[in-house]
Amino acid sequence: MAAIVLVDCNNFFVSCEELFDPSLKGRPVCVLGNNDGCVIARSNPAKDLGVAMGMPYFIAKKKFKDVIYLSGNHSKYREISRKIMQKLYDFSPTVEKYSIDEAFIDITGCERAHKASYFEIAQKIRFSIKDEIGIDVSIGLSSSKTLAKLASEIAKSNLRKKTDISGVFEINVQNMGEILRTTSINEIWGIGRNLDKTLRRHNIRSALDFINLPEDFLKRNLGKNGLDMQKELSGVSMNPVSAEEEAPKSISKTASFRHFVDDKSVIKNALNHHCHLVCTQLRSQNLTAKLLVVMLRTKDFKVYTNKLALDTPIESEFEINKEIYRLFDEIYLKGVMYRSSGVILSRIEKKKEEQLGLFNAEKKIKSKNLSKAWDNIEKKYGFGSLKIGADKARNDE
């Protein structure tokens, strides 16, 4: 039987901020996203006060005046995430990154190598991340991904309630029936709102109700996914941990302006920032892109986009910044106030060896070297230590 672990960082963005500033520990802290538009992470004390996930900042700061509000620093969060993911390979070669703060690990057969039981290996993973990186995690252990995910949620809940401070929970043959009986169907990974409504119409309210459903009912109503989910909940692994990281379909960065703007240079500078972020993410994952999209959203929420299919795959902001300006100029409307902008890269693929053209080779190499130098400067001095800007031309005024 498989042994699968899910590592889930607790209040990850807030935990990162506490790592940068230990004085924040134990205090009500919220991290803000999208140009400080809304709350995207909360410390436990902030949750206890009643701050809701996604609450607009202008509402939260009036209602919860004692909370510390911080602008998100996603480049730093990604770097800490990278360190955590790298640490996981100390315990197994089969690691699947699920999100910036979650990863599955297949530790089947690793008992002898670590001279420990599966539960003890899970404990070692938690202690290692806490001691060496400084981030607290909750860990679920079971024989399938679905049960490991559920186990991690129980571990996290126990930590918060202080009913079990180990931070590790295992779902096994002995406790599985009782846990599934007391787990609402909408708490199961993969059960969305619409599916939950469908199941409840058939009086299926708990995870145990689900695994007791007849096979023909599942085939008729949910197809193969329903059958696989039933087996996963029964402890049979139908979705193995995959060490192969698939390239995302797109990488995007959009953000609202602090105030509505119509100044072309301000918008172009925002696009420069978005472009750098998406290209940095490309390079960090050894990816390239062949479709560029520029997005503008007006004050009254009308959205304008312009796109360009690229002849050769790109990874450097210096290869496309002029194209971004051109795409922007074609959709910019003078006198219109804008609330947000964005850059999207699509047609993503793993980086390949590239045959450089006779006339563009020198320029492409120079662009890549500039981006690499920029990455190195930011690793040493922090994200945002170097910026490129759009000058305010006369016809922009």
C-alpha cells in the first residue's frame, strides 16, 4: 500500500512575513494582494478577530483597526517556497509541487533508508522545515492523495485548537471509517459547490456516504472521476504522486492602480513591472513563452486586450518590452480612466536548445544576459532593487 504525505505550510504568506520580522509572531497580521486591494492571508490571531479571507482592505482597516496590514511580497514568498520544495527531496525523490505552499511526497518504501516508520518520516519532514527554514507546516499521511489532503486539514485544525501539537495526522485502516463518517462531503478535495449540491440532493452528506455508493450510480452521474474518487477515499491510490512538473498553460500578472489613472507613463511603468514578474517566473521554472497579451481594465470595468504571437520563444523582458508598449498604444484610449493593467504570457513550454538566427543572435544573447544579471542583483539586494521605467514622452502628456 502506498504511503503519501501532503505538506501544507500554515498561513504561508504571514509565516514568511514573520520570518522577515519576528516581532509579528503572535499578533493579528494580514497580507494584502493586488495593490493592497484585499486580504489574501491571515495569522491565527487575525482569524480569531473575524477578518475574512478576501475582505477588501478599505473595509478591513476600518473594522479591525488593531490588525497589522502588510503588502504582499510574492518574490520572497516564491523563494521560500523553492527552499521548502528543495528540502523535501531529502526524504524522497518523488515530490509533486501542488501549489506555492503545498506538495505531495511519495515516501513508499523509504522506511529502511530513513530507519523510521512512515509517521516518523512525516515528523522528520516537519521538524526539518521548521528548524532549517523557519516555516511551520501541517502534514497529512495516508495511502492516497485525497486522504493525505484530508489528513493535513485535520492536522492543521488540531494545531490551531491545540488538541494535538504534533502537526502530523495519519489516516489509516483503524481510524478511516470514523473520520469519513464525521467528514462532510464538501470538505473532500475535488468536491466543488455544484457537485456538493448534486450529491446532497441524493442525500449523500458525508464522505462515508460517498464511498458506500453503488458503482452504477457513480458511473451514471459522475463517470470515471467519481469511481476514482471513491477508490481514493477508500485508501486506494488512483492518482499517483508525479515528479514531473507540468508547464502552466499561462503565466499572468495583473494589478489594480492605487487610484484611477489615464497617464500613459504610469500605465507603462506598471506594465514593465508585470512583465518583469512574469518573465522572472518563466526563468525560475526554465520555461519559455510564444504568446504575449497586454490587458487594460477601465474605471467602469470594460476590458481591452491586445496580443501578439511571437516568432521565437522568449524568456527575457528585454525581448518584449518594446512589443508591450506597441500593444498598449494600440488599445489605450486618451481621456479614459483605468483601474488595472496586466501582462499575460501563454503558449508556455519547457525551455529547449534554440537555434539562433543570423541577424538576431547578438541581440537575443544580450537580452538574456541582461535578465540574468537582473535576477542576480535581486537575489543579492532584494526584489525591486532595480527597475526599468517608461519615460514620459511629450505626446503622453
